[in-house]
Amino acid sequence: MASNYTYAELLADNAWIRKSSDIFYWQCTTRTVQESKLFPVNPYIALSYYNCWYRYPELLRKIDAAMPAEEIGDRAREVSTGVNTIMLGIIQQFYLGGRQFLMDMGMINATDGIDDMKFVLDFTRRVNLGYHRQNSYILNSDDNNKGQIHPERTLQVFEADALGCKPGDKLHSAVVRFLATASQYAFLKNCECRLGINNSGPYKVGNNEMLVRDFIDLAEGDYPWLDGVTADIEYNNLTMPVIMKDTHFNIVDDWGSFEATPSYDHDNMIAVGLYTSDYLSNGYLPVHMNNASDLADYLDHSRETMATATSELWKRISGWSRDQMIDAGALVYYAVAKDLAHFAGVYEQNDWMQLEERTQRLKPIMNDEYGNHAIAELVGYISLSSQQNNPYNMNKWSDQPNDMWSAIPYSVLEGNEWTASVGPIRSGSTSLPPKTQKYTTTQGKLTQDECNAAARKFVSGPVAAGSKIYDDSWIKYNYASPEANNLYKATQENSRLLKGKGAGLSRADIDAIRIAAGEAPLGG
Amino acid sequence: MSQPKIIDDKWGKEAMMPTVEFYHSAIRRLVAEKFAASGKTWEEAVGDPSLELTRADFENIEQQLLATGYLFETSAQISFIEEPNKYKPVQGVGDSGTQGKDAQGRLIVGTGDNVFAAQDLEGTARFVGTVDVVMDMLINGVPEGTIAIIDDSGGTLTAPILEGFAGVVCMGATIRSHLGILTREYGIPCLMASELDGLVEGDRILVEYSKAAANAYAERDDAARALIVKIS
């Protein structure tokens, strides 16, 4: 019996595999080097890929049944969570990485797990399309490395409410100190990886540009190793829109990291804001944005809290066994899809914070050297046997006859030589202490069941007001309509300067509103 | 594609790295043996739990490699601490005895790529490469004027004390690594991809942090690299 694929579907999925393969190569070879003397980073990365291969099919189906992937992507654009550019851009990458390793080991064929592949590839494409809807691309790299996530109504609030600053003043100094400490803390709590940091933009603000900087999973929440040591961190996610002069962000890539020309310099920062949000928040909620002094004081307080958490967490981690370090790092990588479950109200700690037995069995070969070399061959050199193509082939970037992720053979359209699934997920385990504390949300500290119940009944103001159907293409010709005004007012609900202003505002109006409030326009 | 065979791949080739090739080919052999003995089709066999490789199988494969006397390169400190019999010890900074001198006749003990242009800095070289050293500095404070010599481009080993360094010289990675990102955020002068020769703990050094920031996309240019010279 042939597989469930139509020819057209398989063509589209193989194109998605190839696009993923090509962009992951570019990202891995130009954007980062993974190394740590504390964590065995590449061994845990390699191990995580297997957990993705074995567990994503069932868990993503569970999520999709509760809330379709594209709907989650759509809702995620209204807030900053782990459903963001970096996380969404790599779910299919890690899954395909597990497949490629297993193929190279001869443990599966390219024709195995075909129904699972079809579902996971479709799911990851839909959720990215929903999230990246504003610019109608699927990845930032399609848009010449721009992350245009937010619509006008959100950006108007960010611009209008941003608090001015200049080098040497209280707010500017506090922001610079905060960003350094938050970045440091993010790398540590995520076991050396950058998944806790995300950026979107740039967004044009007159002659200047705005970058929206997110710090995710800061407080007691899904990662059990944060319990206790981060009890004083109030907000799980923080978002800081930063408006810069004399700076062009020429790269905001598929991992949500940026480069600028000239190089990013804090001295060019002219205004900032601070918000928290999550899957239970009514959009972005301002954090201590009454005035510049109030925000500076809070940032200093937050910085001190994170610095303390960094020290305490480091002491905890430095006492871990290698097995615990491997587990924690692998779980951070594997759980890039976990916030999808939060949005859908089906999050379970054991789904996302355990490595199942089929993954655990591979630990004996995950020494430092194998981990480093296997990852280097897989995503850097593309030198594994299974990655080699016919000798006439030329890779998009390297011109070599190879591809990172193997396509699905079209033979599955006929005959019986294919298998459908890796089967149901199996029991998992972790060497880490179990989670003991509640989950930090914008609706308070909740139990797992309370989180899921709240998520299942929650609809934010902008979503209720029609954010799904009233996009900027519609707003362009209907901004005076009641529907448009309702949507903008829902987004402006917590705005310091725009509350109740509605959909008719132009950028000149934003300038005028700021001037009337005694604040300088930001367009340069 | 009814079954996998050893290197039954028209365009396949050996892996680049010996450890990867050893493991993957050993696993392929074992899978093929189990499959052949099962008498099943590949589609019947691939999801059959009774035919799956086990943790013991992977342990045996590693033992086969270790039995040849092979020792693994160490990356994380914890790996060597827990299993010193499996790993090569980490090598320190060598001393070729052939170092050049700068215009003032001072010994050049290293060069590196500057993360951002700052001011030249004189300080005391202190090697920060282990949990014990970091813990000591966390408890007792980072000595003033410390230029941390780090062989780790990550952002976690030195997380709780990074802010206390006067400068950083990192022997790993590139200016875009996590440590490069963090030192830039903190405004701590930093060289990445540093190559050291003859530098020892406690040396007074002058680091040319005033050099222009390295271009991450350019080919290596030795003349553009910042110097590390030994003062005393």
C-alpha cells in the first residue's frame, strides 16, 4: 500500500526539508560556535535530537488536536513567549537531525516514519506561517534576515510608550547593565544555549529603527532546575523594545539574533520600554513604565535579582554530575516546542522534561569527542555518509555534493517499502531533581493543571477583537470601521499614552501625542 | 530499499572523524546482523522492540574503541573528572621559546581577535578554566586588575564572576561566540581566538584592546590581531 502522501504534498515537504537544511547550514556555520568547559554541550545537543525524533510526532499531534498549529502561531504574535522566531525555526531541524543520525547509523531508512514525517513537517510549516504572517514569509531568512512579526497596532504602542534615554542618564545606564546581566543569566539557565534570548525587527521608526528584545523562561517554570533559586524573579518573560538612532539592523536571523551596521552601540539607544507577557496575558503588559526613573529603578532591581539567581544557579549546576548536565542541556534543546503545549493547554511536565528510554540508551556513546565531532560533521561539514548526494550535485552554500537533511524518497508514493511511525512515546526519565514549585505566569503562580485550565479558556483581548482576520492588509482600507477601532483599542488597553485612541493614528499622531506628554518624538 | 547493508550506498563515504566513523560503522554492522538474523522484512523489523539496540549494545561499542587504547578529547571539565581513564588531560599553554618582541623589546606572548575597540589594558594574567577557580573567585572576589585567560568561549563557566574581570583573553572560538557577546554587553575588553605562547599564571601583561574590532566575515589577517605582551 502506498503512503498517505500525494505527489504534490511530498514535493512540498521535500522543499521544506531542503529549505530547512540549507538555512540550518548557514546558521550553524556563520552564526555561532558551541563550546563550554562547564557543560558537555555537543553531546547533549546530539542526544536531544533523538528525543525529538521519537517524541515530537505524538506530542505535536496532541497539541494540534487541542489548538491547530497555525492558530498557535497567530496567537503567539500578540505576545513574547517560547513560541518565537528561534524556537519555531528549529523544531523541524532538531527532529530531522535525529532522523539523519539514525539513518547514518543504519537504524532507520529514509522511508521510515513517513506518516510522522508528514505530520511534523506540516505542523512546523503551519505554525511558522502563522507566526510570520505579518510579512507573509515562513522564516526570517526568506525576508533577507528581517523579523517583521508585529502589526502596526502593537508597534504604535511600543513607540508611543517608549521612555527616552541618553548615554549617562539613569535609565540608559540601567538598561545597559540589565541587558548584560539578563544575557548572562539566559545563557546559564539554558545550559549554554541561546534559546532564552530572541529578537524581532527591525521596525522602521521614521529615520530610526526599533529592535524588540525578548528574554524568555526567566522564572520558576518549566525548567525544574530553576525552582527555588529563581523564586524572586517576578516575570517569566520580559520584552524590551529598543529604539536606536544611526543604526541599521542588517541581520535579524532565524535564531532571533542580530547584527547591525555600524556595530550595535548602546550609545545610540534613544528610548526603551519594558513589558511582560505569556500565553495567558492580555497582550503586552507594561512593567514599571510610569516614567524613566521608575523603569530604571526596576531594571536595577531586576538586574540584582538575576545576578543573585545567576550565582545561586551556577553553584547548583557546578555540583551536578555529567549525566545531570547532559539531561538538562538535552531537555532545553528538545523542549523548544514546549510552549506550543502551553498555548494549547495540554502541557505536561513529563512530556517535555524527560528523555525517553530510546534516547537514554544512546548515552554511552555520548562522550565529549564523539559529541563534538558528530555535531560538526552533521551540521558543519555535512560529511556523514548518509548526507552525500550524487557527485554532480552542488549544495546551495558550499557547492559540495551533499545536503544536511535527506529528502523523503518518492518511492513511498507506491508500494510497501515504507513505515508509518516511530510508535507511541515510551516512558522517560531524568537524572535531575523533579519539579517542586509552581509555574510563574501573568496570572500568578499556578499548578500545571491550573495553567492548562486557564489556557484552554483564555482568549486575549486582541484575539477576541479579531486579530486573526483583521490584518494590516484589511486595516489599510478599513481603519475607520468599528471592528478596526475595537482591535486597536484592545491592543492599546494597557498603553500609557494610546489607551482608547483607536485605529486612525498615523506616525505623526504618535509624535504629537509624545510631545503633548512632554516626551521627544523618536523618528529622528 | 528493503534493508540496510554495510556501506550499501552509491554515494556514501567514510565519516571525516575517526570516532564518528568507528561508532556509526559499528552500529550499522550490529543493526545489519540483528536484522539478518530476524528473518523479517525491514518494515517488520524496524519498529520491533525485540530487535532494537540496547544501552548494553552502545556500551559494548564504546568499549571496543577504548580497548584499542584510544582516549577521547576533553571538552567539559566534568567529563575528565568523572572518567579520567577515558579522556586525554587538557593541555595547558605551551612555551615555544621562539616568541617575537614588540617595538619596546617586550616578549609577545599571544595575539587575538578584538571583540570591540577599547583602551589598551595592563593587568595580571589569571587562568580561569575550572569550576574550583571560579568558585574561589565567587566566594573571595575577583582580584583587582585580573585579565582572565579562558580556554572556553561559552558563557556559563565564568557566569557568576565575568563582570569582575578587567579584561578577557579567550583561546577559543570567534568574536561571535557567547563569551564575545557577553563581554561586549558588559563592556569588558576581550580578545577571542587567542593564540598564546609562554604565558603563565600571574604574568603582568599588556593587551592591545585598542585594536579595531575584528571582522567576523574577513579572512584571517595577522596584522589586524591584537598583541598580548609580557610586562613582567
